[in-house]
Amino acid sequence: MKSVMTMAECLICQQPLATKNSWQQLLRGQPTFELCANCEEQIHYSQEKDAIYFYNEWMKKVLHQFKFHQDIRVAAFFAKALKQKLKHYDFDILMPVPMHPLMEKKRTFSHMNAILQAANLPFQQYLAKATPEQQSKKTKEVREKVSQLFTIKTKIGSEKSRILLVDDLVTTGTTRQHATTALYEAGIEKIDFIALISAKK
Ligand SMILES: [Zn+2]
């Protein structure tokens, strides 16, 4: 994790900003998180109800910085936006969509968990990624009906719980569909979904 400098800088491109962090803010661990005017201009908000941002070249850089350099300031940026968005939802349990098994092999950092922790939002995880063995055991017919990507890893407390799934990036919507299917199969009646970023065309 990168340390925060005294001089406030754009949390994405590290350009110095006019505002400075006070020592009090730094001591409390609450540095100012701001974007420079250039980065502000690059932000595209999604027109979809269930996503916050729209994917573009700038966002691609932001995600790369976060996922591969594990930059905690980016977690704070997303955490702030997510908290705002959650005000419009009624739910009992917040649940990050587990990373795709193939992605997890490449890196161990769970960025969605990091964002929820940065937002001080408690979350639970019922979903586990299905192993290739679990996936291949199912017949073709069954595979078409049920989730191939996820299994339920813990006993679900109450089927009445309203679950809000959160994912970082939605592209085709397949992951969302699989996560939702696995939870419906486990008897959950109400499932909502939001993505930080939508790349849907
Ligand atoms: Zn910037």
C-alpha cells in the first residue's frame, strides 16, 4: 500500500492539488481524497440504474492502478461513490461477487473486499467460486440451468434476507447472472445487484 504524502495530490494521477492535508487529518488517517480537474473531466457516469460509472480509457487506468498496485486511495474513491449509491437500496446483506477463478490465479488481492472495508461497510459471503471439477461434474443439461461459476459455501442464515450483490465491473452480465442464479437456487428470494462500473455497450 502506498503511503499518503503531506501534499495533497490527485488520487489517480498524483498531480499536486491546491488543497493540502492537515497533520490532524493525516494523524486521524483521514487524508483528503480528491481528483484533479483533468481526472474529474474523464469520469463518465453510467446511465444504467444498477451501475455508477461507465467504463472508458481513464477508468481502465484507474482499475489497473487499483488491482495491480493495490492503491488504497483508489479504494477510498470507489468507497465514497458506493456509499452514496447504497442509500437508494434496501437490503440486509451486502455481498461482493467473488472474483472469477481464472482472475484469482493471477492475483490474490480481493479488490471488492478492499473497497467495502474502505467504506466501513460490513459484508458477508455465501458464494464460493466453483472449481473446474465441480463444474465438469454437472451434465451439460444441468450446466445450462444452474450456475457454473459459483457454489454456496456456507449455510444461508435466512432465505428472507435481502441480498445486495456488488461487483466492480460488469461487462457481459454473465458473472452477475451466475451469482444471482446460485443464490436463487439456495432459496434467497430477493437479490439486487449493483456494479461500480459498467462496460456494457
Ligand atoms: Zn488526476
